[in-house]
Amino acid sequence: MEELVNLYQTVQATEVLSWVSVGSVSDFPENAGACIKHKSRQIAVYHFTRTNKWYACQNLCPHKMEMVLSRGLSGDAAGIPKLACPIHKKTFSLEDGSNLNGEEYSIATYPVKIENGIVYIGFAD
Amino acid sequence: MERIILVGNGMVGYKFCEKLISHPNRDQFDILVFGEENRPAYDRVHLSEYFTLESPDELLMAPRDWYADNGITLRTSEMILSVDTENKKVVTHKNESFEYDHLVIATGSSPFIPTIKGSEKEGIFIYRTIEDLEAIQTYSDKLKAKGRYQSAVLGGGLLGLEAANASKELGMTTHVIEFAGKLMPRQLDQAASDLLQSKIQSIGLKVHLGKNSKEIIGDGETEAIEFTDGTTLAVDMIIISAGIRPRDELARNSGIAVGERGGIVVNNRMETSVPGIYAIGEVALYNQNIYGLVAPGYEMAAVALDQIAGGTKLMSPSIDMSTQLKLVGTEVASFGDPFVESEDAIAIRYENKQRGVYKRINISKDGSRLLGGILVGDSSDYNTLFQLYINGMKLPENAEDLILGQRGAGSKSLLGSVLDLPDTAQICSCEAVSKGAICDAIKSGCCQDLKGVIKHTKASTSCGGCKPMVVDIVKETLKSLGKEVKETICEHFEYSRQELFDLVKLNNTTGYDEALDTFGKGHGCEICKPVMASIFASIFMETANKQVAIQDSNDRFLANIQRNGTYSVVPRVAGGEITPEKLVVLGQVAKKFDLYTKITGGQRIDLFGAQLHELPMIWKELIDAGFESGHAYGKSLRTVKSCVGSTWCRFGLHDSVSFAIRIEERYKGLRSPHKLKGGVSGCIRECAEARGKDFGVIAVEGGWNLYVCGNGGANPKHAILLASQLDDDTCIKYLDRFLIYYIRTAGPLVRTAPWLEKLEGGIEYLKKVVVEDCLGMAAEFEAEMDGLVERYACEWKEAIEDPETLKRFKPFVNTEETDEELVFVPLREQKMPRPW
Ligand code: SRM
Ligand SMILES: Cc1cc2nc3c(=O)[nH]c(=O)nc-3n(C[C@H](O)[C@H](O)[C@H](O)COP(=O)(O)OP(=O)(O)OC[C@H]3O[C@@H](n4cnc5c(N)ncnc54)[C@H](O)[C@@H]3O)c2cc1C
Ligand code: SF4
Ligand code: FES
């Protein structure tokens, strides 16, 4: 289990070693999540159309270690973009992965860029 | 820098730390805290919740990091054995010593164990720490596995009853044994105790009063208790709750004065007999008393800190011991002096055995002041009465109104307005928050709403008993400032669900984004999106496939997400009637996709363990065989349960199955503020449990009786009669009106039962709306329902027929692979998710 958790570490845009193309913009739902798989990682991708911003984070919910976060609802709390896990509705910031319920566990986030209608996610390995 | 050493990291010790870090002179002090337990301070008041929590950490007053983050050195699992008062040093059990300038002792108390022969036997417990509860749970599990179920609690006081309830919840047959002739002898009179006794017996606890335990019998393990009257009671385990003893060993070992019956003697500055040493909480003997409640302990913490920091704060001369009993499924409260019946006092009592309510108030002879009282069965007036008592407020002309309620027209709150309370009135006694502090938090502009006030003042964060009053004060204060108080659904829409419903309707808003643009803000969230989805569905009968992104995640995938992220599939089986052919199909589909199969409590069949990508394939087969979505995932009509009725049953009066199917077919797919369930029984034997549902129909001579607003779940309620002896069509007509009225006016996630409770005028008013049509809207309601019924579509059929929709069920956007992380373990001849 620990191994699974360690697989997911936040990557800052400046640390990216490889940008992986994961599909075209239209493959992803608007204002909702979808999941992509890259090697052994499952990454949830969220597209906020009101600000036209994209976010990516681990699909693994650290609460009970289930691969579900891409299936949660998204939105914002006082302007911070967030998602709510579909299982127990714990919420996490999509900006920095922090836990918005004040609990200790948080999630890893990844940079996303769009070029010529293609969605890329940045990894540091 | 002066060093404070705090011995004891319990609730009061924690409060001392909390107050210290926000003290203006914080920088002058360095603090070192010793706690004998292995974890930081936790909430003992809510200790019994341990059994239902996911992790005991949820009980922590603050996580371990909090101490370090605030510059507090916390050393747990370290016990202080003595104090060298001369050299100002404490000595730990590891024989290390630490110097202090100020010493605060907050070592609490431990349960008192009466001397009973045999009390060293296995199976005897106390009820004070998380470890105690762990041990109780483990031992009771062991007993249950051996088929032994008898448990006894020695002591019928507040804590004993709480422990007894916990023991019962653990599945043990529980006996409460009390030495006195009544329960909660310090708080209740005989009549109140009698009523409480009958109430707790009705939830399955056994009560034995006037019993003096003599010996615990058993061969190594507890097997029975023998009483001094010669009788015995066979029990397999015992929880002792016979009062508390202050943990004053430390003081005794160090020459600090203690009382005759224990407790460290303190004055009104919380100073002990040795200068520079303070005692607070349950270990402190103040006014010759030990106070086993958090509120006085918190006050002591504030006083001790103020004194150390050079202030002049003193402890209140008299301590209020008013209490409310939690948890035992019935309300009990006592305040002030519950018993007085002296020359200058009169008791007024009200008892209604049928409703199970007893109320008593003691008032001064001239009728002007409230001295104390007792409430059993209904403590809704507690906060009001307590305020009248504690603030010594003048009573209304007819003091009996306080417990009988004002009869006659125009009844108003007995207190007048909460704003009439003096500013000094203590509203939250645990956190010592006055009415003035709450009002000021708002008036100064520092807080805008209830949430802010609670965060800022901490009112109602401890036992929560004062919450209703805090809510009222916040509401009234906002109102007095001309600010409207609204039940808004979240930060994105400043409206109630009913207002949003009307806004969508009036503006003919057709989508969520448009709603955000016209009367909302931000991106929305997991609260307002499903609420808006439900409103759009109720107005336009749109299915969950229309605005996918705002559906709650179960509706988005048209299935219930389960523990491991797989889904369950529940096709509709209207009225619970199913042909053998369809039953075979369910079996075949379950087998083909390897699904765990179970008959639900709603007379249908649930297939668990389907992966996201399998859902459309499963539904394709089900739909081809004539099934439809059962909406088990939606806040919508679930099932209309039926009994077999007059078609087969020898007692049946009418055909309940046919009627149940007709009703279920009519309302299937109907989205509502919360889920809706119905039932139809063929006679008053009520085998369909119709009165446990949001609407229940029961066959009687001459037609159907229609009951509404029942509920199972955590707060079961029987549905109430709305109309009797109806023919089929009238019954449906009334149901239409009732349902639309509910859908239009209820708050989000409010079932019909709590909705009716809040509806002004209650069932009588509902009858007027539905039966007498006092609003003149019956025709509109019926037409609205007809429209919705007409536009029904099976959302699963829609989904599998639309290639665009099918994309939703693809696990990954960038590959055709499926999720391999899923792990199942075998269960009997089926499977289940790996445990968490
Ligand atoms: C499957 C089933 C248990 C079973 O194996 O029998 C079940 C399963 C769940 N119930 Fe239930 N309830 C089931 C019958 C009931 C009943 C009995 C009945 O309907 O006659 C009740 C009491 C009656 C009532 O609702 O008033 C019941 C009262 C609840 C409640 C409490 C509702 C309340 O108002 O207090 C919840 C929680 C909630 O909805 O907030 C709940 C929630 C749930 C959830 C949805 C919890 C969740 O969010 O995952 C469970 C979903 C399992 C799934 O995905 O299928 N379930 N649940 C039953 C499905 C019936 C069906 O065919 O649709
Ligand atoms: C089940 C239960 C329900 C309750 N319900 C309510 C309620 O509804 N309302 C209410 O007001 N009160 C309630 N109480 C009482 C309330 O919990 C206590 O009044 C409160 O915890 C007292 O705080 P304290 O800090 O004085 O003692 P404690 O919380 O007991 O803390 C003392 C701590 O000091 C430690 N300690 C002792 N000696 C040493 C030593 N020599 N060195 C180091 N550490 C030491 C102990 O291990 C303990 O952790 C309840 C109590 C229980 C057990
Ligand atoms: S009672 Fe209902 S919600 Fe609770 S575990 Fe059973 S199925 Fe789940
Ligand atoms: S598994 Fe995600 S919140 Fe519990």
C-alpha cells in the first residue's frame, strides 16, 4: 500500500522531465473529471471551462486508498479549485493537493499543458 | 522566560494550552506538558462515539503537530511521580527531573472501584479512557463468540447509563445495577426516574434498583454478581461506574494539601497550599467539591492561566452542575436544584405517561424566580429554562406555562426574544461564551454568519447542547441589524432550495451554467451541483444524462459506487413482483459478469461488483430482457413495497400488489429533494411496512388509508394518516399533490418526515393543502405531476443507445485498458472487496 502511495508525488511545472500526451481536449468532459493511465500511474484530469484551466492529480483517494478521484464532483471553495471524492466526499485542492477538510492526508498534483488541442501531463521521471 | 510545567494532558490540560497560546503574554512563557496516556488529549465527553468512529484519532482535541506548531513541548507516556516543592522540580517515572517556575496539576480523576469481593476477576472494566473502551470491545467480542451475552453496569448515574447504552450497542444484553432506589439519583426525583426507567427498559436495558453488590462470583472469569439481599444475577462482564476519585497521588507524595475524601485543595485563584502550584479540572477540590464536568474545569483553566500571567481573575463562587444526558435514546436534563421543596419554594410538575414526558420546575414562592428543574422525555425547553434560571430572570405571570406551553392563540417563545437575555448570560457553558460575545462577534463585523461565529467564539463546539440557542441568537442579531438570514445552500448560491426552485422556474433557466451566471457565482461545488440537478429534473423531468457534469457521482454513472470503486446494479422490480423468466435473466447476468447477488431490503435484487466499463454491457442485457433502471442511485423514487394482498392472502382486503405496481410505475424516475419510498399493504397487519415509508397505503373496509411522511433509517417515524377510505384514483390524486408540494418546498436532502416536522402547522396544515386545497393549487400540482409522468424515460436505455454517452463509462481516456488495481476476496460462494 505504501508503495502505491509513494508512486504519487507532486510535480511542479519547473520539474517536468517528460510531457506525456493523453488525448485531445474534446476527449475530456467539461467541468468534470476523467482518468488517464500512464505506465503504472492513474491520473485524474479536470477541465474548468469558466476559467479554461486544467488540473491533474492522482486518481488514488488517500482516505481509503481507492482509485476513484476522477469520478468525483469538482468546483471551488472560496475560489480554490477543488474536487470531492465520490466515496466519502473528502475534498482536496486541485491547485496544491491539500486536504480542505483539515485532515492530514493530501494528494499529489501534476502540471497540465494544452498545445494545438492536445492535452499533456507533466511527469518528473 | 518563565517555565510552566503542566502535569496531565486531558481535556482541561488541553484547554489550558489552548488558552495560553492565544494569551497576550504568551511570549513570556515556555511550557512543558506531561501526559501519562500514550496519545495527546482527546474528547472524553464524546468517548462513547469511539465505537462508531473510523479511527480514535477523530477524538483528539488537536493533532500531535498542533502542540509543536504552537511551541508547546508535549511528552506523552510520561508520568510525574512527585514534586520537589522546595527546589521547584517535578520527577518523572523514569526518574528524570525538570524545573518549573509555575506548576499546574491537571491529572483528572479515575473511576472509583468500590470494595467488592472478587473484583480482581477477569471481565471487570472501567469506562474512562480509549484503552478501557478497546478492552471492553475486545472482551465482549470474545464473549459473544462463545454465546455469552450478559453484561452489567454497576452504577445508574449519568456515566453508568452512557456506558450501559454502549454495552447494549455492542450487542450485549445489559443490566444497570444501582444502589439507590432511583436512576441518576443526584439529578432526578422518583417520578422522573420511574419514567426514565420505563423508557430505557423499552430500548432493551434491564434495570435493577436498590441493589447492593456483595461479591463477584466466578472461576477466574466473571460469572455472576451476588447482592447483599441474597439474590444473584448471572453476568459475563461488568463495567464499574460508581463515581470518580480525583488523582491526587502526586500531591499526597509531595506535601501538597488534599481534602479528607481526596482532591487537591484550591482557593478561588486555583492555588494549592504551595505557592506557585495550581490545580485545575477534576483533580481540584474547590468549595469542598469535585466537579466531574468539563465546564467548571475550563473555567479553572482560564483562572489559573490568568493568575500565572499576573491577572486577577477569580473562580465563580458557585458552580452550576446542570446536565443533559446524551445517547440513551431519550432526553433527560436537570438544572439548578432539582429537588428543593422548602418553605420558600414550590414545585410544579407535569406528567404525561402516554407520551412519556415528565417535567418539573421549582420556583420561588412568590413565583418570580426559577430555582431548578427536571425534564424527561422532552428536553426541548432546556435551554430556555436554563437561561431563566442561571440569569435569575423574572418569570412570566403564569409560571406553569413554562412547562405546559402557552395555550391559546398567538403563542410566543417563553423567553420573549433571545435578545432579551442579559449580555452576560452564559450561553455556552463549556466554552464560557456569553450572549454578549456572540452578538459582538456579529455587530463588530468580525463574523457574518453562524459558521463564522462558531469558529470565532468556539460556542457549541464542545458538548453542542447550546447549539439551538446559538443559532437563534445569531439569527436574531443579524435580523436586528437588518441583515436577512437565509438558509443558503452553499457559497455559490445565496438562496434556499425552494428559492432556487422558483428562480429556475420563473427564469426558465435551462442549464447549470446559466444558473451560475444569472444568480450564482464561482464554479459551483459538490453541494450545489446535485441540488440544481435535482431541481432541473423535478421541473423539466430531464434525466441524469442531460447535464452530466453536475450530477452527484452516483447519478453520473447511473449506479451506486461501492467500497472499492465498483458499482452495484439494481433494476426496477415494481412492487416486488417478478416473473420467473426475468428472475432467470438476473441470475444469468450476475453469473456472466461475476456479480455478488443479494435480495435488498426494498424487495428487489442488487448485483454488486460491476466495473465502470461493464455497466453498459450489463444494462444492455437487462434492458433487452425488459428491465428498466431502478434509480437506486438517485434521490428519486426507489421502491413501492407491497404485500401479496387479496390476490392470495386470506386476510387481504384489496389487491395491494396491483396498486403498488400502479403507484411505482407512475412515480418511477421522479427526482426529489431526497429519496422517496412507498408501500402498499392489503390489510392492517401491514406486512409491507407501508407506515415506515414516505407514503404508505393500507387497505381498509371501504378503500385505502393514505399515510405520509414515515421514515426508517436512524430516526424511524411512522407515517401519519392524511386521508382515509379513498378509492384508487383519489388516492393517486392526493399522492400527486403531496409529492409535488414536498418537491417544491423541501430543503436539500430533507426526507418527508423531517420536512413535515418543520412544516408550520404540521399534518393538519398538510391535510388542508392536499385534501381541502386551501392554496388553490391542487389542479396545478396534479397537472405538473401528469407532465412529469408523461416525460419519463429510462435513463439507462438512453445511455446505451447513445455512443457519446457510452464514452462516460470508459475507465481511461488514453487507453482501452481496464483498472487492474481492483482486488476482491472470496465470501461464501461469492466475492467481496478487500477490507479497508
Ligand atoms: C441495498 C440496500 C441494503 C440491502 O442490501 O438490503 C441499501 C443500501 C444502501 N442504503 Fe439503504 N439500502 C436498502 C434499503 C433501505 C431501507 C429499507 C427499505 O427501503 O424498505 C431503508 C429504511 C427505510 C427508509 O429509507 O426510510 C434504508 C435506509 C437508508 C438510509 C437512511 C435514510 C434516512 O432517511 O434516514 C440511507 C442513508 C441516506 O440515504 O442518506 C441509506 C443508504 C444506503 C446506501 C445508498 C449507502 C450508500 O450511499 O452507499 C446503500 C447503497 C448500497 C448500494 O449501492 O446498492 N439507506 N435503506 C437496500 C436497497 C433497497 C432497494 O432495493 O433499493
Ligand atoms: C464516558 C464519559 C462521558 C463524559 N461525559 C461528559 C459530559 O457529557 N459532559 C461533561 O461536562 N463532562 C463529561 N465527562 C467528564 C469529562 O470528561 C471530565 O470532566 C474531563 O475530562 C476532566 O478533564 P481533566 O483534564 O480534569 O481530566 P482528564 O481528562 O481525565 O485528564 C487527566 C489526564 O492526566 C493524566 N494524568 C494523571 N496523572 C498523571 C501524572 N501523574 N502524570 C502525567 N499525567 C497524568 C491522565 O492520564 C489523563 O490523561 C465525561 C467523562 C467520561 C469518562
Ligand atoms: S444499513 Fe444501509 S448504508 Fe448502512 S451498511 Fe447497511 S446497506 Fe450500507
Ligand atoms: S475513499 Fe475517498 S473520501 Fe473516503
